[in-house]
Amino acid sequence: MEKLEVFGANTLKGQVRISGSKNASLPILAATLLSDKKIHLSNLPNVKDIATMLLLLKSLDTKIEYIKNKKLVSIKNNKKNKKFVSYSLVKTMRAGILVLGPLLARYSKAKVSLPGGCAIGTRPIDIHLKALSKLGVIYKISKGYVHANAPKGLVGAKIKFPKISVGATENLIIAACLAKGKTILSNCAIEPEIKDLVNFLNKMGCKIKWIGKRTVKILGVKKLNEVNYKIMFDRIEAGTYLIAAAITKGKIKILGINPKIIKTEIDILKKIGAKIKLKNNNVFIQGNKKINSININTAPYPGFPTDLQAQMMVLLCKANKRSVISEKIFENRFMHVSELNRMGAKIKIKGNRAIIEGNTKFEGAELMATDLRASVSLILAALTSKNKSIINRIYHLDRGYEKIETKLKKIGAKIKRLA
């Protein structure tokens, strides 16, 4: 099993081009099932989750031409695709459930395995299923599979989500595009990746309009267009490299992003002490010798993202005083804490709060990654530690970060992949 070897005491300098967004690509790939017209997508990241989603689409008889080095994919569905998604294709990837909406929209029938992914919380799909039932879907869960059908096809409805859910918002927006009549969804997630999905669907010929901050109106359509679409940048990857610069007191230029989308993260890094300048689609960041403590709550967008909580925790380990991070999204997202404490951090967990003492001097260690974002937090800690660290189970990392060791090497990290 592959692992990473990381030598610490590196100051990162140079520039990093951010890849396309994994979290935008996955729902957009799922949404291609709505159409039998040719769809061309560019700026797909070369990560494991994308490869898994493409395999899933192929299993449904979708024709795919994928040019990895150019990050281009052409997709063409048959007039009639298969409607069964096996556990083997979704056991490592939460986003597999997103094909349920488009399959029901197009064929009124689907059998989809319950999803897997990172073990960071329960993340039930009951919000997806209850909302789909309001569009006319009848479902049951048997032997780990969702068996769903819509006897009269999908019919528009007014739906208010009981709580903000990114996946449920995506699934229902996609499904409602072919439903009869009008659908109003309220209490929606408004992450930039959802806005990217809506932009893609509208370009494909759907009729979707935001009519409030968290309310969207969808008019069902019968015809869709051939489309070319470029996926947005990965804001979590961008945030990770910004934190890497801050933690190593480095100087990095982040290329190919929209700084407005990561305003919350930039504002917090400025408060912590980083010097940041914005120019067009680039961000210049210089880490400060003094890192200020801060208290942070994770929250749905535009709040601080849970997907950057682990990385930010490593930075706050180096702060001058005590900091507190409150995790408000997932109930089991502090699994990296025990590994950071093994490296010398002083972090205590009280319920959903992590109390971080600061002034940590990390020491290299052999480490075990537990999920995607925890994996990269261990790399960040290792970059500032004494001696060498070995990070095991990096298959988590490969699900969401494209060529991370190559990108880090280019800006001065001493890191290599071991078989």
C-alpha cells in the first residue's frame, strides 16, 4: 500500500495552479444522465473520485471519451441507459447517490446502492429520499439498496429541506429539471459547487432560477442541448495551499481561482496574521512569523468550510495562544486529532469542540490517515516538523487532491511517494 515520506522544516515558495473542483465535477457528471445529447466537460481534476464516477457512468452504458492529460471528457448517453448502480462502484464515494435523481427523472425507475465515502459522520440520505417522494417517488431500502420508482413520472412540488444539505440540494435540483411543472426548493445549500451545477444545467437547456438566498425555482423541460462546459476551480484545494503557505511562513502565488468565492477563508487567514494580496484570478500569500489564535465555527457556505477544518487546526497548533474550532457540520470529524497529538500537538476534544493550545513544535512520526481532509492535515503538520514523517493509507488523499506531492515539490517541499 502506498505511503508518503515527508521531511519537515520546509519554507514553501513559488506558485501553484489549482485544479478543477472535485465537488463540482461529481454532481455535474451525475447530471449528464439527464440527456442523450453529447456533453463535453473540461477542467476535470485527475483524482480517484472522478475516475470512480466515470466508471459508474460506464456501468450504466454511457459512452465516455476521457483525455486525462487534457482534463477533457466527452459523454454520450444511450436512449435507454441501465438503471442499476452496484455497491462496488459507490462504496468509496458518497457522491454515487447523486445518480438517483437523474435516473428517476429520465426513466422513472432506479436501483442504487447506499453510498460509502469518508467515515466522518452518518450523513444519512433520508433528506434526499423524503424530498424525492414529494416529486412522486415511491421507494424502499432493501439489502443495502434504494429501490425507487415514480409510477406517474416526476411532478413538480414545493419542498422545504428540514436542514441544509449539499447532496440533497444537488439531487433534487437535477431531478426537478425533467419533472412536470414547477418545483420550488427552499432552505437549499448554496455552495459555489451547487451554483456551478446550476450554471451547467441552464447551459444544457434547463430552466433554473434563484428567487431567494436559499430558494430556487425549477421549471421542468422536455428537451436538452449539446453542451461544452468548464468546471470551476477547487476551493478546498486552494484553501489547503493557502494554509500551507501560512504554516510554513512561505510565500506562494495561487493561480486560476476566483478570490471572491473563498473570501471567508482569506479573511480568517488575514486575522491569523498572513499577508494576502488579490490580483485578478490570483492570490499572493506570505506567512507571518507570528500566528494569531482565533475561534472558528464550521458552517454551510458562506461560512468556514468543514472541508478545511483539519488543515486550519494544524495552523492553529502553531498559534501564539489557545484557539477553539467548533465542528457544526459532521459529528465525527476530529479523527486526525489523535495523530496530531502523537506529533506533539496539545488538542482536547469536548463534544463538537476542539481546544487547541498552540505553540506546538511538531515532531516527525509514522502516521495513519483516516479520511480525505485528515490526510492532507497530516502532510501540513509534517512539513513543519522535526525529522521525517511517514503517512500511511494515502488512498484517501488520492480521492480529492491531484498530484499533491508533485505540486508540493515544485514549491519546495521534501516529499515523495513510497510503494
